[in-house]
Amino acid sequence: MMLEVGNLSAGYGQTQVLFDVSLAIGAGQVLALLGRNGMGKTTTVSTIIGMLPAWGGRLAFDGREIAALPSHRIARLGIGLVPEGRQIFPTLTVEENLVATAFARGPGAPRWTLEAIWELFPRLRERRRSMGNRLSGGEQQMLAIGRALMTNPRLLVLDEATEGLAPLIRAEIWAVLATLKREGQSILLVDKNLSAVLRLADKCVVIEKGCTVWSGTSDDLARDPGVQQRHLHI
């Protein structure tokens, strides 16, 4: 497994949010982390990438324990984040946002370069000289994904990458993620659009109140409306 999370616990201050979260992602797999609002999905992501300390459990990347590492070292190991809310640099241009995070991982030419990002998101090429705060919400989301890809990650983590976007932009984002999957990119995905998630993901993990309550393939989840009703529907 590329990423292994076992019996993970974490929280904020003295408030425990995660009690027993487990998931595993293999090379080239897409895993969706699902659950209603407030169940611990973003906290799980924040703990995986080192922005929150793990209180207990196992957190390993390529067999190496990473729970005690700071976030910048975890990023260097090959985990790229597209955070909730985009969080692009508003006073940098599109091109500067991308170059700021660029990292060539391993020998040979990197997969993700400016030219590769322009090809994936032609709209960003058109706006390359525009400041981040001059972009639409959809363009900012494209930029956030491009910025994460410029780190040439082995595992791409997306937290609510389509939230609040217009339908056409959402469709474009899902098409890009499908392209990345076909190219063998490992992805950990948090998103509320269940139908789109089930089309893209190989596996799903459902959490409730900071605990893993269900895991299986997307086909298994699609065939089990009871799980969807109990743990996902409002």
C-alpha cells in the first residue's frame, strides 16, 4: 500500500475528533473518503498531511511512519494537497502560483511542468498573467489543482474540489480527475457528489463521528442503498 492509515485518532486542542479511522490506498488507486458534514473528513486529511498531529494509530507512506513529520517533509515525500477553499496565493499571478510549488521528483524529466498544466487547463494559459484574486471560483480551483500537480505528487489529495462550482466547471474538474486516473495517478478524494465519486473511485471509505463505519469498492456502495441512507444522506 502507498498510504496506510490504521486506527487513527486526532483532534483540536482537547477536543477529540477522530477516534478510529482506517483506510489504505495502493499505487494508481482512487479512494473516496465519504461522510456527512462534521464527521471528520477534513480532520483526517489534515492529519495525513501533517497539519494536525496524530494522537494515536498508524500513519504510513510507502511503509514509512509519517505521523511525527512536519507537513513540508510529508509533501516532499510525495503527497500533494488541493485544500478545501482553494487557498491560492491571491497576490501572485497564475504562473507564479504554479512555479512557487514546482518540484521535480526523482530522476528524469518531471511529468508536470507549466506546459503540461496549460494543456490540462487551457483556461489557465489564457489567464497566466492574471493575479490569483482576479480569477473566478472555477479558475481558482483549476489553479489549486495545477499547483498541487506541480509538486509532481505520488499521491494527490483533494478536499472538496468541486464544492460551490458551476455545473460546467464541476464537469470539467471531474473530467480532469478521470484523465489523471487513467494516467495512473493515486488519488485520495473527499467530495459530496456521490454519483460522480462512484464513477471515479475504485474504493470508498465512510466515516461517522470520527470512526470508519464502512469500506469497500464503489460498486459495493452503489449496490447498497442502506449504507448510503444510514451514513451519507441528510
